Amino acid sequence: RPELPKSLGLQMSRLLTMEPFLGTWKLVSSENFEDYMKELGVNAAARNAAVLVKPNVIISMDGDKVKMRTESSFKNTEISFKLGEEFDETTADDRNVKSIVTLDSGSMIHVQKWLDKETTIKRKIVDGKMVAECTMNNIVSTRTYEKV
């Protein structure tokens, strides 16, 4: 039987690894998010608004690109990226960052860098839920999403 081209095989393995994350997710619980936002440097008014919203996160694939759209009454954002390739991102709190997203042992690791700061958002699937662990310095916020 014919072999798949190496690039197609790599694309298929990435798609299969991404598969558990694909779909629409709604926020169901959030721990320590205000402290995390404070550590990011988000102003008090924006923190107060962000704490109240329950965003949906829609993750999809478009060829070899991952699309991640966040929808809420506060703000909608969308990013599109290739795994392992740095890209420019404007965050919901209007930070202009250099981001890179990789897959590691079933987790999606999203690193944002700006000025001389860095934050990491580690998303993993636990018991059918998507758990996002947001870390900045020694502050950790855990946000849990259920599939819609």
C-alpha cells in the first residue's frame, strides 16, 4: 500500500492529537482568575468585567492551522496559528504578545511573551472537560470548561 507523504502524516497526527480539544466549550468554573489578571497587569475595571463573564471557546482546525475563538459579552477574540510556530496575538485585555502553541503529552501549551514578561496557559482534557491552567510568575488560575 502507498505511504502517505511525511508532511501529510505529520498533519494527520497533529489533527488526531488536537481532536479532543475541537468543539465549543463553555466556562463552568474559575479559580483565582482575578489574581492572575492582576499579575498580568490588567486594570481593575477590566478585571471586574472579565470576572463576571462566562466565555465560550470554540476550537477548530482549518487545514494545518488551529483556530481558537473566544466569545463573551465582554469581548470576542480569535487567533489562528500553526502548532510550534510563533505568531502575533492581541489578547482580550489588549496586550500585544508573541505567542507559540505546542502539544506536549496531550496538553496544549500556549506561551505568551511581551516586554520582558511571560505567561503560560496549559489546556488539557480531564474527564471530558477542558481544564486551562493559567500561570504568571507564582500565580496560578484554573478555569474549567464543559463541551457544549
